[in-house]
Amino acid sequence: MPYCPQCRFEYKKGMKKCPDCGAPLVDKLEKESPQGINYVPLRTLPSRLYAEMLQDSLKKEGIPSIIKSDDIAITFPSHGTTSAVPVSIWVPKDKAERSAEIADQMLDHI
Ligand SMILES: [Zn+2]
């Protein structure tokens, strides 16, 4: 499977470029590099709106996050309506626990 060396995400076979950052994909990701952040999936959300709300809450806690909806980006690059498609939000591995608490709190209020 190809990986993005920048975002450290795995993509579908046959992809050559990262849809997020445009970096050429590599076949194998090197083991965690010293300065590289290792992201793990936190939640899959029903729409980008929720993902952005959660991203906002995480940001307030100083936790960086990445919203993934690569299928959309690939299939409909200029399509505006992404509401029905699930997106996932990724956080640094060492912040995953705290992020899960924030996510649980936020999703309780939806
Ligand atoms: Zn990338």
C-alpha cells in the first residue's frame, strides 16, 4: 500500500500522490522518525461538519488533528456537498487518550 511520507497515511493501491498535501507517495513508511508525529485515527464522524467541530475543540486543548475524507477528495475534487459521507479525524498518538475524552464530551452534546 502506498503511504504519504508527510501525513503518514495509507492510501489505496494505485495512488501516486497524496490528496492532502500533494507529496509523492512511498511504498513503505519508515518507522517513526524522531521528529515525525505519528497520527492515529480517533473517530469516524458522520460528516465533515462534526469533524470540524471536534477539530476546533481539540485545537483549544492544543491538540493538532487531521480530518480525512480522501475518498471524496479523489472522487469529487470540486464537489461541495460532502455532508452524507463519513470522515475520520486523526490525532497524534500520544494525545489519543485526551482526544478521546474531548470527543466523547463533544459528541454527547450533539
Ligand atoms: Zn500527505
